[in-house]
Amino acid sequence: MPAMRPRTPPDDVLERLTAHCRESGMKVTPQRIAVYRAVAGSCAHPTPDEVFHEVRADMPSLSLATVYKTFDCLVELGLIARVANDGSTHRYDANLEPHHHLVCGSCDSITDFTDAGLSRLRLPRNLDGFAPEKVSVQVIGTCEDCQDDLR
Ligand SMILES: [Zn+2]
Ligand SMILES: [Zn+2]
């Protein structure tokens, strides 16, 4: 079973956002709080569209364009990261600890997992001039729920 990471408690979210904003001289806005809270409170690697629909219920004046801008800002603040995927929609992760992803080809779910062996993976020395930053393995397959549906 993949180890599920605990969701970030709401107090930590605000504290972390405030600290990062202060460091970068940016304002803590209600939009930034709401969007970061939504991403940090989810293990599902949500898209800006999904977060928009979730947050809009409490913040009817919020626009999708603002949500996109807020995502860019949170990436810049180092609070969330874009999950590399080959689709056209970008998904985001508030879990910045080294980890890997289980990607379901049926429902597009992305689940975090950690594995000491994979994290020690040694890269080949010659990467054709590419400068590596981190290694995150994507395991493509079928999640438990989708396997149940097939039975
Ligand atoms: Zn699935
Ligand atoms: Zn992740």
C-alpha cells in the first residue's frame, strides 16, 4: 500500500503562507489563502479548474483567471509545485518532500508514495547536457478502485 501523507493542518497552511509571503515581500490575500488551503488540503494533485470550483462556493467573486495567477504565485513562493505530466492540464502538489507518483491510466488519479530504494536511484552520469534537479518516478497503472470496477 502506498503511504498516504497526512493533509496539512489548516493552521500550518496559514503560517507557512504568511512566512513565505513575508520573505518575498508579497501580500497574504484571501485568494492566496483559499487556493493554497485547497491544494494543501488535498492529496489528489488538483488542477486550477478543480480548485476554482471548490473555492468559488465560499468566494463568489473569484475568477478562474485569478486562480491561475494565484497558482503561479504559489509556485513562485515555493509552496506548491507543478506535477510533470504529459497531458494538457497541469496538476499541482503541495507535498514538496521527495516522493513518487502512482498514476492511474483509467481515472487519472495521482497518488503519492515514497520508497527509500527509488529515492536512492542513481542517475546516469551523461544526461546529454541536461541539468537534473530531482528524480520523481511515475508508476503508470490501474488504481485499486478502478481494478474493482473491472472485476
Ligand atoms: Zn483509477
Ligand atoms: Zn505528489
